[in-house]
Amino acid sequence: MSGTRLASGSTRVRSPINRAPSPLLAVGLPWVSIMLAAMASFSPIIASAPVLPPLSFMVLLAWRMLRPTLLPIWAGLPLGAWDDLYSGQPFGSGIVLFSGAMLAMEAIDARFLWRGFAQDWLAGAALLAAYLLLAAAFAGLAAGYPLPMTIGPQLLLAVVLFPPVTRLVAMLDRVRLLPLRRI
């Protein structure tokens, strides 16, 4: 029996030899996870001020910090456009902010070759703060009045939830690399 061996009883156990990750899963899971996180704004939470953190941006940052070469630098454009469709922001703000974050992460990676948890959290918190302030400024321009003062709770929640989001992305990365395809 090629590829399987019999264990105790008659249960079959897959041999890890001649197995590789699925190319579709390995390439597509980061994109799909970011796109699904953008759809989280459809939750039935009703609030008078923004409370839900920008989950798609947080997932994008987590993937970029965990696997810097996985997403190309131009990935901010389509993912930002997708986020614009579901976030309620003026169209183009997500494109600019996601692309700017990808460029900023590229600069951070070039400057700091080795980063730890504290540096990643600090970089993530700074990028989240910049994202939320600029997104509120874009929304304020579209609405005709400034909105940056209402993002305090949203920023605090985003900074606190960033480590669990990165942990979730690390679990998704392990799923992404499961040896499912037979070679």
C-alpha cells in the first residue's frame, strides 16, 4: 500500500512522506482571510461611534509581519479596494492606506532585520493609529466635519486585540502549510 501504513487495528494513517502543501491553500489563504476579515463589519453591532477595530487591516499587518515575502507589495491595492467595499469608508481610502502600510512595513523590514514581539506590537500599534486617524480624516472630509476625536476606544481595542489577531494568523499559517497534496 503506497503512502499509507496500517497501525494498530485496521485504521489507516497517512504517511507524511511524499506530501506537500496545497498550492491553492498556501497562496490563497492569506488573501481569503484578509477579505473575510473585511466582511466582519456586517456584524449586528449597532453603535453611535466606531468601536469595531479594522480587522482586515490588522490581519494584513499580521500576515505581513509573520511572512514578509508572502504578500507582494502591490497587495495593498486590491485588498484595500475590497476593504473599501465593505467598510463604509470613502472609496480609495483603503487603497491608499493599505498600500501605504505595505510600503511602511517594507521600510521597517529593511531597517530592522530581526524583530521581537515588542517591536512587532509597537510597529503594529503605530500603523493602526496612523490608519485609524487617516481613515477618520478621510471620512471627515467626505462627511464635511472632522471625526478623529471619536476613534479613541476603537484604537485602544485595536491595539489590545492585535496580539490575538497575530496568534490567529499564526494558526492559519500552520493550516496553510499542512501537507495535503500527494506528490
